[in-house]
Amino acid sequence: MLAAQIIRDQDIEVLALFFKTPFFGPKRAFQSAESIDLPVKVVDITERHLKVVKAPKYGHGEHMNPCIDCHALMFRVAGEMMAREGAQFIITGEVLGQRPMSQNRRSLDLVARESGMEGLILRPLSAKLLPKTIPEEKGWVKRELLLDFRGRSRKPQMELARRLGIKEYPSPAGGCLLTEEVFSRRLKDLLDATNDLPSVRELELLKLGRHFRVSARAKVVVGRNKKENQAIQALKGEGDLLLHPVAVPGPAVLLLGRFDREDMLKAAGLVAAYSDAPTGSQLAVRILGASENEVVEVSTPDKSLFREMMI
């Protein structure tokens, strides 16, 4: 928001881009753009981004976040769009040193080089601390009106927002599921289980319920409440099995992957364990699939029996 305003104050038109994947959505971007009357375009980069997440050239961060490769991809896509959008250069709100791994001088240079947009990426908030870009050298942008922010403190940005009349802006924390420990663990498990890139449906399932690896190629997702149960049912694939208890309240359970009868019985056990049935009691579990519709009887196990399977 700040970078856009600084550039617009020089009578330069700005189009905001949001790069959408299953790991981050545009809701906050729409709110921010609307608050400063900034046009925004959402660009879905899911397929290209998944390849980066699976095998990043520069590795992952603390979890499954491939920040350098991710940023380079976004700038590359923005560069590909420049001609048809009538744009001359790219700006970003990055601040030198704000994030120690992805916004140090080496990382910023690396991202620019890897994206193929070297010289055309302008960072207005820290421009005076960085080499001149093509927009500055050609006089498209007045360098003296750019800034020299650096470091992890956000007080300078907050003060600038006040001066620019920006009263509402999102928290800098969060937003990317790849930085979250549990989600990243589930994603790594999914990527390790197959050589293929996961589908959007499989990625959406990672956001729901409890996950259990019942065998090398089979996984179970257990709903935690009514809303999740409904979402899990809606995401059932043609080859999946949907299980639920017959006579007592309990979870919707999805078995997916390459499973056998033993995996199916483990999934039925999870249905019972997370249902309202008392431990040790017999419970009827219905199993539904493309051609399956049967009921199996299981003895309700204690949840602790599945602890080592939990992802």
C-alpha cells in the first residue's frame, strides 16, 4: 500500500497484482486495494508455484516456504504481464533487512536476477539504499522522492501510513500457509507420498481436520466439527471412501490414496475412536464409495492407538 502511494504521488499509474495459490488467498489484498482506491488483478499461479514448492532451487525456509524461489516466480510472472498491461516497471513494498532471510541485500539481488527482471524491480521504501534501477536512471521516477527504510522495525512504515492518511492496513504476520508448522508437515507428507504434483482438492483437504498416514500410499482425514465434516464430504474424490458412524454422532472420515482392506478397517477404527461411542463398545460404520456401500462393525478403540499415525 505504501509503495503504491509513493509511486502514485509521482503521477504514475499503478496496477496491484495478487498472486493466488491454495496457500494464500486475495481477501486481504482486495480490502487493502479498496481502501486506497487501487485497481487490483488476481493472477492464479498454482501450477507453476507447486513446482517451486516441491523442488525449490534455493531451498525452503523454516517450514515449506520457498521464499526466494516464490518471490522470483512472482516477479517473473509480473514481467510476462508488463507488455499487455502497458507497464514499464515493477514495484514492491519490500524493505531492506525487514525479513532477515528473504529481504537482505543478497536475497533481493538474487530474486531480481532469477526473475529475469533485473533493473526493472523498484523497491520505493528502500530505494535510496539500493543501486539505481532503470526507472530511476531514465527519469520515469524521481529518486529523491523515494525512501531509505531498513531493518525489522515497522515504526517508519506506520508513521508514513499516518502521513499518507492510510488508517487501516493488515497485520504483517501470517497469510501464507507454507510458514505454518502443521500445514507444512501435512504438505511434506503429501509430496513424499507421490511423484505427481498434488491436486488443488488434495491441497484444500490439508486445511481440514486431523490427518493420519495409515500406510505408505493411503491417508485418512477426520473431521473435527460439523462444518469440517461438510467440507470433507464436498471434497470427496471419485476414488475415495467416505466413512461415518451409523448410530451415534461422529466425524466424517475420508480415506484416500491407494488403500487396501486393512487401511479401510483402520479408517473405520478412526471413525469409532473420534465418535461419541464409548471406548470398547461395538460401533457400526458405513463406508461409501463410487461402488461401495457397506457397514462394518468395529470395537471402538482409544484415540491413543492412532497417535503415531497422526501427521
